[in-house]
Amino acid sequence: MTRLIYELTESFRIAFAQIRANKLRSVLTALGVIIGIVAVTLMGTAIRGIDTGFNKSLAMLGDDVLYVQKWPWGGVEDWWNYANRPVIMPDQADKLNRIIEQTPDTLLEVAVPVSSRSTSVKYGENKVSGVFTIGTTAEYGRLISADFSEGRLFNETEANSGRPVCVLGFDVAEAVFQTRSPLGETVLIGGYPFTVIGVVSKQGSFLGLFSFDNQAILPLEAFRKYFSVRRGAELRVKINDKTRVADAREELTGAMRRVRGQLPGERDNFTINEQGAFKAQLDPIKQGIALAGLFITGLSLFVGAIGIMNITFVSVKERTKEIGTRKALGARRRTILLQFLIEAVSICLIGGIAGLALTYTLVQVVSVTLPAIPVEFSVSLVFISMAVSIATGIVSGFAPAWGASRLDPVVALRYE
Amino acid sequence: MSPSLAPELAGRTTRPAGPLVIDIAGVTKLYQMGDETIHALRGVSVKIHRNEYLAVMGPSGSGKSTLMNMLGCLDTPTAGRYEFTGKNVATMVDDELADIRNREIGFVFQTFNLLPRSTALANVELPLIYAGHSPAERKAKAIQAMENVGLGARLHHRPNELSGGQRQRVAIARALVNSPSIILADEPTGNLDSKTGVEIMALFEQLYAQGNTLIVVTHEEDIARHARRIVRLRDGLIESDGPVG
């Protein structure tokens, strides 16, 4: 056992002396592994980044909110079955809330109507178009987790009286007011004047597709006055217990059927959406990325491994006489095998560490310059890439090292 | 004029032979070279005792190298008996032979065969690593061996910083370091000028006086005459075997 440890120490010493002596050759060989490891780790950061980005985005939607809507998320093939559904009107929220109040042990907390449309926000010369504008009640504050960077949400009185007040998303406020405070100022939303009473703090975007900061929140009554609600609304229903989403859905379905006056046996003429549906949609995308990533990283690692195998064959050939000498001095097969395996593994490890450092730098640069791209570095990535490096070294170094260990000492000693 | 490699025979002592180390009887070795079968050894019998100083001579093709490989446990006979300190070598497998070579045999090669990127000391330590000695023990023994060959001041030089004679001394130190039963030298002066050759042979004489068992394989009569006994090979057979003088 101690002999093995001494042999291993000696092998590492020889391996690093060998790498030092053949710097250029070792670096070029390690390059293949570096590329492979960069591919592996970047793929890892991307997948992790998508995961975290996605979970963060879902948290913005609220993981305790069910969405009662005419259409299911993610599109349908039999659209004709949905097109004729009666629209969901904002005041159905009131009816729903009354049912919730009357239900003992209800899983539902509150229903909030949200009507929306795209408008523009204008202040002086500054104008932002395509602002996601919603009309809702004061209960909306119970749904969102976001803080206000300035001001507040409108209260019940303001909401019910349809006062022309508004809350702006962070980006909208920044775009039209720049550095000055928007509180108390009057902006034109869709051409109508509204007094700014609050700004929601920055939330970021949903998967980089939809920004939560590009919005304006109006009292439903004001929204109804200036923009039509005939296209209907969605009802956002907050639930009490996140762990009982399925039960809550069931209760909500029953309540909504009563609100909509549906007869027994009739199919639901509404859909209850939840963020879990997004997850189900994203999983195949993630799997696709992982699969493509696996293929690409596998390919680049394979090329790297061939390089290592080649250089180990060369190394064995060059040092045939040395192998003969070592065998004459008492090196067993195992000793020679380990020596060349360790040499291959060492080059791979150097490549792996360099690749990891490169990925780390890339991730830092990307997260600073392009914060929208979700990348995340993790400790497990370090272990994975080291394990992959070692495995690559062992797999690619084995054939030449095995050959070296089986050399006939007489033949090896005579080799010039 | 270069000094003669031939030794001064008058007045030199021959140590009494000790117990039997090598016992070869009726050894043959066949090689397959394409369609041809080569009889490198056709039935060789030799006994070598501790404290002997033996030269193996013969022209090329005589089976000299084959016998040397056999004596060094680098190769096993096709037929015949080979016992090394009573152990049957003929039937040993690779790793067993490696252990015998490590513990019992010190090799000295014509081309020195030092590891180019290791220091003299590291080269000498190598057999001790394979023997499983601790680093401290290795260092102490290697330094002692280096001092024994007169290179105590050259421990941390690499082979390319040493002269040919010094390199061969390092190789001899490496052969000695594990206190082997025999030292097997293959043309030890073949790559050296005659003055350095004389020095190396003087070192061998000193090692012999210290109680080592030496086997020198050579084709040079002058070198062979340093030994106390010469075994001459021709065509795979022993032509003569007797004391020098």
C-alpha cells in the first residue's frame, strides 16, 4: 500500500516534469480538453440559469395565484371550442368573492379582476408606447409580491370612485420622468390624464420576453371609463394553501360555474390557468437544450480525448527506452500503467482547470454586460468538470498506458 | 597515447566465493524471426557464487546478450532450469520478475539509461521507490550510494550537466542502492573514452573488494581481464569457463 502511494507520488512528479518539458505540446493538447470543459460548464450554467430565471419569473407571477381566463395558456388546436365562450366580465369577480365569503373552509382567498390593453404613456415630450396597462381593484395589492420604489397603490375609495390615478412600472417611470420624481405629476395614458401615485420597484422580465416593469396600473373604474372592458377581463384568484393547488382549482371551478350560471353536464366555458402550466411547457425546451448540449459537449470532449490519446501514444513511443529502464529497475506493470495514466489525467486536469477558469470569466462578463441572459456559476459545476476531466484522462490515456505496461523490457531497452 | 584498459594482474587478490546465487542448467532460448527459428542459446549451464567477479565474453551473435537478459531476469528460458538464490525464475511471470530485478539485480547499461529530467539523486532513488522505501530512507540510502561512487558533490545535477564517466557512476550508484545480490553490467565502458573506462573499471575493482558480486558482459578482452573468471560463448554454447590468468 505504501509502495503504491510512493509510486503515485513519483508518477505525479514525473508527469508534471514531463508537461513542463513539453510545454507547447501539452498546452496544445490541453486546448482540446479546455474547449470540451468550457462547453460542458457553459451548458451547465445555461441550463441552471434558465432554471433560476424561470423560477424567478414564476415567482413574479405569484405561485399562489390561479388565472380564470377564456383561453388556456400555451395555445390550443381546437380553437373553435374556445372562441364562442362568453367573455369573462370584471364584475364576475364580485360574485365570485361573495361565493368565497359564503364557503366555509374555503381554499380561495380573494378574486381580483384584471382588464388589460396596450397603450402609451406620455409626459411632456417623453412618450413610451406599448405599455401593458391594466385596470384592477385595490385588492390587486394582495396578489403581487413587489414593493413600491415610490408611493403606493390606490386604495379602495380611489378605485371605486374611478379617480384618474395610476401606478407606473419602473421602466415606464424612468423613461418618461428620467431622474425627477413622478409622484403627483400628471401623465397622459392613452391620451387621458392620470396622476401618478406610485412606482413599482424594478422586477425584471419574464424569461426575457415580457417585462414586468413596462406597465401601468389603473383603478378598474377609471380603466372602464376611458378604455372599454367589453373584451372582458381575467380573474386572478389568490389561494390560501400553495400545497393544495389541485383542491383549490376544483373549488374554483365549481364557484365559477355558479358565477357563470352553467348547467350540470355543460362543459366549462372558462379555463383556469396556473404557472405550473408554464413549467410543463418549458420542460421539453430544457430537455432539448440539455440534449443538444450533451451532444455538442460530448463531441468537443471526444475531440479533446483523441488529442490526449494521441499525445500519450507519442509519449510512450518517445520514452520506450525509459520504460525499459524502469522495468529493469523493478517497475511493475501497474507502475508503468499508472505513470502514463496519471500523465494523461494531469494534462486533462490542467485543461479542466483552465476551462473552468475561462467559463467563470465568461459567466462574470456575460452577467455584467448582458444581464438579460440567464447564466449561473455553481460549485457543483466545479466538481462535475473536474470529474469529467479525470474521466477523460483515464479513458483516453488507458490504451497507450496499457500498451506501455505490457512492453517487453528486453525489446524496450533495445529501442533507440 | 591513451592508457591501456588492461589490468595489472600481479598482486591482486581474489576473494573466496560465497554461497550459490545463480544456477543455470541446460538453458535454451529460441526466437521466432519471421519463418526462421533462431537458437540463441543451445544448452548453457553456469553457476555463479556470491563474491564472484565474472566476465561474459563472446562475439556478436554468440548468445551473449540473450544470456545477459536471462541472468538479469529480463527474459525467461525456453527450456532448462534457472534458479536465483534457490528460487525458480524460469516459471515466473512479469511482476514477479520485476520484483526479483528490483531487489536482487543492479543493472549498469552501456548507454547509462538515466532519466534525463531527473536529478542524479532522483535517478538513484528510483529502485527504492519501486521497493517501497519511505522518502527519508530513500534519500539517505541514495546519498550514501552517490558518496560510494565518489559523486557526493553532484547530487542535484541532471544527467546533461554531468560527464560520461560521472553519468556511469550515477548509474552504478543506482545499481548499488538497493544492495542487490549481483551487479550486472552490459558493456559498461562501451560509451566512454579509455581514460574514463579505466576509472570505471577501478571503481568495479573497489566494489568487488567491498564484497559485491559483479557480472560484466563485454566483447573487449582488456575489460574482461579485470574479472577473476571469464565465461566465453560461441554460437549459443559455452566455449570456455575458467579463471583469469
